[in-house]
Amino acid sequence: MMFDIKITNAEVFDGLGNPSRVTDVGIVGERIVEVGSLARAEAETVIDLSGYVLAPGFIDVHSHSDVYALVEPSAASKITQGITTEIVGNCGASAAPLYGEYKLPSDWREHECPGAWRSVAEYRALLDQVTPAVNVSLLIGHNTLRAGVVGYEGRPATRDELAAMEQRLDQSLEEGAIGFSTGLIYIPGTFAPREEVEALCRVTAAHEGVYTSHMRSEGDHLLEAIDETIEYGRRSGARVQISHLKTSGKRNWHKLDAALERIRHARDQEGMDVAADRYPYTAACTDLDILLPDWALDGGHAAILARVRDPDTRARMREEMLVEREDDYWDSVTVGSTHHPETASFKGKPLREVAAALGVEPVDAVFYLVEKDALKTTGIFFGMSEENMWRILAEPYVMLGSDGSIHAPTGPLSHDHPHPRAYGSFPRYLRAVLDGRSVELPEAIRKMTSLCAAQFGFNDRGILAKGYRADLTAFRRDKVRDLSDFVRPHQLSEGMDLVVVNGVVTIRDGRFTGERAGRFVG
């Protein structure tokens, strides 16, 4: 047989957790067609990987690259981590379907896209036309559906409105979306009663889709939130994915045992498909206005800003924010991306430092940034236990998810201040594994490949075996590392010297080839 690509002498990990073996891999078109000794076989391209680990391409199960995959199809920050497939539409916000009052998140809206879309089918067609370097698979966001039907009001949906959400979710799943996500700390999802979420989970289950959730709490009410999330799976039959599982806030670190016990019970005693993902950092990142009281978020962007600008309402918010948090809490907050020219110098600075520069208290610095940036400031929140992080990552049902969007050191996605997880999650985790700080390498690779594929319904990816898609990544054990940090985030990781997507070599010898072969995966 004549191969398009023959990879020789690699230390091959199949992605299933089995021990490695040194062997060859033959690729024809998009598929792996042979794994074994191919010494006498001919090929158009021969790649000698002596001394390299070869694994299935990594699957980033928690990404927010919905629009960024269109804006920066090189996917530089992801492909250099060995990621070949991203699952987008997490935390309740997705690029499609676009209807009614729903507005894309502000960081997506400010970039020019190569075309317009409304439905999942149209988004899918545009993505395939652009041909990103990575495969993209879409979840449908609850906030996207709710804002498109109900708007941003803090009320339950009517019966007709819920039916409209169910219909749009059903159509989106028919058009290739793989599941449904919630972000129950974000508007307008935070206003949804349980019955609404359960109904949409039932639609998801009917399509054999997965339900992923940024839960209502990851701190003070963590255990109740896990119970709620598992209950949706129990009642609907949908597979459940707990997004970025963590114990936020030092006063909640002790809850990890109880949290893990709930998940293990659902899996082991009830036979439920419950899993989770996590990134290997102890700081979170989201919009800074998440610090405002829930009631202040009713009604959407204009209504929130009006409350922030009203002296009496602002004073009420300020008082509640101070009562809810101890004084040392403000030491754990760092400013991420900003928007207004007058706030640009505060990117990546601790909130206390920003407050000192402004001559105000930290809580007032929050109001200053939120108002000046018109709700476009992000915050980085240091509130997690490193010991708990490694315990979570060692759980057999926990997979890697960056919780980051595509970025690049140059171009339109190089000007903000992202969390370093966008550039470094997978190499950072691998470096820890290779240095003996976590599970063994076969298990670590399983967590980034076949475990992800099984949970999200990919039948021909995530395993390095005959008949599977040729999504592959290769690295040297001593070279792989992350470089991005909280001060200088726009730095590509090193060590992923070969990345193949759908049988096309995208990175070779650590350099971009200029070839892209990603597609929408439904």
C-alpha cells in the first residue's frame, strides 16, 4: 500500500490508557490505515519520530472560540498546544442560533468576521468555508436561547416561550450541534427556574447530546449546585458534564471530598454518565461585573450600566458587595482585559494596585472599570487550592478543558489580556505529568483524547488506531512546556513539534506549515 504519510519509530500512545509501544503509523487521506511495522511501505511523505511521543490529537472540551475560530483560523494558541478539536458554546453562550434580543458577548462582537450567519447550519457553513486549523464542535448556549426568546428580563419564561426555546434547540441539534450548555451565574440564565433547564435537557437527551454546565455556584453553594446539575441528568437522561470543576474560595476548599463523593455516587451507584473538566491553574477568569449583585444584572447591558451610574443604586450595590466578601478577598482579584483607552494601563494589574492608582477602595475600582469599560472588563480571580486542583485532575472521569478562546501573539486577537490557560493549559498539564506531579502519562493522554471523545460523542476521533481520523500530535518529553503567564499571556507554548489534523500536517518541526484542515464536527 502507498501511504500519503508514513510516521516511523514513534513512541505511540493509543489514547485508551494502554502502555506505549514504538511503532509506525500509516495515513491515507483523513484516516489512519495502519499501525505497526511499515519498514517496507512507501509513502509520499515520511516523518521519522524517533525519540518522540505520538498521541491522538488533544480535544479541548471547554473552549470559547466560537467566533474567534472565524477571526483567527490559524488557531495559533490552540494548535501549538497539540489541540486538534475544540468544543465551543460553553457556559451558556454560543455563536448560534442568533435571534431576538440576544447579543453576542462583547469580546466577540468587536471583531470583524468573514461573513454573517444566524442558524447553526449557516455558522457551520461559514466555519467550513474559513477552514480553521482545528476542528470545531458546537454546544448550544442556554443564555443564547433565552435571550433570543425571552430577552434579558429577570422572570420565568412563559409556556409559549419555553416551547420556542425547545424548538430552536431541537433545530440546532438537528443541524449539527452536539449538546446544550448553561451558564447559571450569567444573565439571563441566572433567572431560569429548574423546570426550564430540565425541559431543555430533555430535548438534548432526545438527540443523545451532552448537557454541560457552569453551575449556579462553585463556592459557597457548590454542593447544592452539583446536586442540581446531576439531577438534570437523572431526570432527562442526558449525559452530564460539570464545567471547570473547582472549590472557589478558601472557606470552601474543604468541600472537595463531599463534591467528589456526589459525582462518584452518581457514576458508580446509579450508572449515570456524569463527568467533568478542569484547567491546570488556580485562578479563574470571567467578566468583572460578575462581582455585582444578581439583582443588579436584570434587564441586560443598558439596564446594568444605568444602575451602576445611579448614585443611590450604586451605593446599595457597594454595600452588598462589601458585606458578601471579606476584606482580603480583594487581594485575590487581578484585572484582565480592558476596553477604554483610560483603562488600558490597568491590564494585568492587581485590583488593589488599580485602586491605589485611582485613590479609591478596591470595590470602587470595580465600579470605575465596569462603568468606564461599559461592562467589557474581565477579571482574573485567584481563589482555588492547588492541592484540590491536582486531586480533581486525577479523577478518572475528569478531562482537560482550557476554558480559553483562540488567541495569537499577532493580529486581531493579540491586543487583550487573556488568562494564560488560553495558550498553555495542555502543555502545562503535560509538563506536570512528565515531572511526576500527577497521573501517569498513558492516563493523562486518555484524559485529553478518548475520554473526551466518548463523552462528547465523537466515534472516530480521540484514539490512535486503524480506521480513526488522523488527528495526531507529537512531542519530546523534555521539551514540552507552557510559556504564557499572568503578566505576559500572549506567548505560544513549545514542544508540540508535529500536529496533524484530518490527515494534513499543520505543524512540522515546531513550525506552522501554512496548511489548515479543520472543520465543523457534528
